Amino acid sequence: MSDLFSDQARVHREAAAPLAERMRPRTLDEFVGQEHLVGPGGVLRRMIEADELHSLILWGPPGTGKTTLARIVAEATGARFVSFSAVTTGVAEVKRIVGEAKEALELQGLRTILFCDEIHRFNKAQQDAFLPHVEQGVVILIGATTENPSFEVNAALLSRMRVYTLDSLTPEQIGALVDRALADPDRGLGSRSLALAPDARDFLVHAAQGDARMALSTLELAAALAEGSAGTPATLQRADLEAAMQRKAMRYDKGGEEHYNVISAFHKSLRDSDVQASLYWLARMLEAGEDPLFVARRLVRAAVEDVGLADPRALEQAIAAQQAVHFIGMPEGALALAQATVYLAAAPKSNALYSGYGRAAREARETESEPVPLHIRNAPTRLMKELGYGQGYAYAHDHPDAVVVQRHLPDKLVGRTYYEPTERGFEARVAARMADFEELLRRAREEVG
């Protein structure tokens, strides 16, 4: 009788679970996506079929099957499956779970798969708690993370695990999962005789951004909202899906790798003069809630690093955008950032100033003890004058064309060239002015000599 009641309780639990949980694949044949891992000849499929388990990390975006794969591995290999989240579980709980795993291994010969969701949220010291148990084979650790393990997982632990990368699901794969959920009468919505209008389905599979959980959760809520307002609808429309989704959650963690991926795409699009891509990445950041002043700082950086004196107004535009955002706030400030973005992307490019300063900075570090020439030192005291400070200094404005023949670099650095202007944009005029100065200086030397 206890087994009967237990089975009934399980059925009720499953029926009350969210659609995404009910539709979670239970076998590799049900699994959709990640063909490189679980398709014919895929490394995880071969591992499961050979029953050769090892500790691993599943790295990929949300809703791509990390938890599902871990459960399938446990089910297919007959291992115990213990799941916990790094957000809610501490080291003490891990020790308790490991103790039970050791007992199960010694008394029953049962291996334990310890699935740690969001393993990157454990700090490095907490991650160390896994090390001896992974090394001894007490547990098979499967960690799931949306962040780059190279940055977020302890190097010692990482060296004892294999990393497998999961990709975002394609719209076609999301569509297959949605269709399955609509058709399945037991675990899905099949008993409700629901359908999706073509444009509604197209909206859902693209708006989910490769996240199966988001797609199924949106579908379930849309069905519930539509049924509550108009009885049981035969077909869900796009408006039903939009109402359920409201504003799709953008995959953008301001503290994670995607943050750096997107800002990198933004900066490189600016550098490569791609106006359209620059605007898109700007919008991706701002619509996901990025700090607009952070974006403004990146614009300033791009203005001086990639445009420089090819268009001196680029820096003015970037600073003006920063001031505008600070003054009027968001969302209005987004237009100021957009204006600066388009200006910088369309501006002529030169990194001559960036490179020139880099060369000067390296030499400054290497020659920091080189003395300043005496004649260009100030002499505010009698002793300094007696030591020769400022003697022989030629005041430029007292000479034709404000050109004087005198050294300004330390003796060992005379003749060095740091800044080499290009012929692009305003920088061509800077180059011409420098060339004019060199010619005037040559004539002045001839007159002196």
C-alpha cells in the first residue's frame, strides 16, 4: 500500500510541476539539440553507452539542457542522482551528501552523481571542498554553469574535470520542443487541444533566444491567460504569447562573460566602422539594463584609442554623451549615446596616438632616471640658477615662426619618434603641421650652423 500511495504522490507532484519540468527529456532519444555531444558518436553518448563516468562541467546558456543531461546520465547508468544549487547549499551540506555517497558506494556499490547547478557561484574555497572526493571517486561531480569555467572554477578542480560546451538551441529545435509539448496529452498540453498560429509560433521560437525553458514557460502561461479570459481557445495568437512574455529576459549578466562578450562586440564594431552593428550592440546593452555611464566610458575609450586625431571631435561627442546621460538620465540619454556611437563608427580611424603614447610610456618606464636637460628646467632659487638651471633656454615666441633649435629630450633619447600620424581625416593635417615644423627647424639649424 505504501508503494501505491508513493506512486500516487509522485503522479500528483508531476502533474503540478511546470510544463518545462514535465516535458524534460528522460532519455537521449528524447533529447533535442547538442548533437556534437549526444548525437551518434558524440562524446557524452559514448560515455553513457560505455558506462564510463567521469566528473565534468556542462557550460552553456540557460535552457540548453545542462540539468537534463546530468539526469539522463544518472538514469542511463543506474547511478544515484543528488542535485543541489550553489546558491542555496553550503559546504556543510556538501559534506553530508558526500558522506551518504560514500556509504552508498561501500554498502551497495552505488555510484553517486552529484549535480551542482550554478557551480560558478561557489567561491574558490568552497570549490576546494569537492577536490578530495572527486579525486577518490567517491562522487562523480557534474557542474553546470553559464559562465566561462576558465574564469569561475578553481583551477585545481577544473584540471580534474572535463568541460563540455552546450550551444543555444536553434529556432527549429525550440519549435520541435514546443510542438511536442502541444501534442503530448500526458506530460504536455495535448489534452487541451491547443494550437499555435503560425506567426505566434514564429515569434515564440525566436523570442526564446535558444532557451527551451523560456519557450515552454511562455507557452504555458499564454495558454493559462488565454483560457482564463476567453474559455479554451482553439489557437493561441501572437498577442497571447507577447502578453505572456511581456519583455523577454535578455541573456546578459552584467557581472558575467556575456557582459564582456557584448562590450567587446560593441567596441570592435565601432573600430571597424560598422554603424549598424555598433547601434545593435549598444541597444543590446542598454535594453538589458547595462549602466549607461559604463557605455559612455567605453565610447570615450574608443574615441581616443581608435579615432584619435583622425577626428578630434569624436572625443567631444563621447564626453557630450556622458554629460547628457548624467544630466537627463535614461531612457532619454540612450539617444545621446546612440548619437555618439554613430559618430564614432562613421569617423575616420587612427590608433597612431594610442600607439605613440604606448611607445612613449614604455620608454618612460625604462628610462625614468634620465635627467631633464638643464636649459629647460625652471630656476626659482639662486642655487638652481648657479647650478645652470634654465641657462641658454630660448623662448619660442621671441623667434621667427616660434621655432627654436634646442633639445627637449634627454641626451640618450634624442631623435626618438613616438607619434607617427596617418593620412586619415584630420590627422593628415596634423602630419602636415609636423612636417612644416620639421622644415622650419631644418632651416633654423642651417642659419645657426
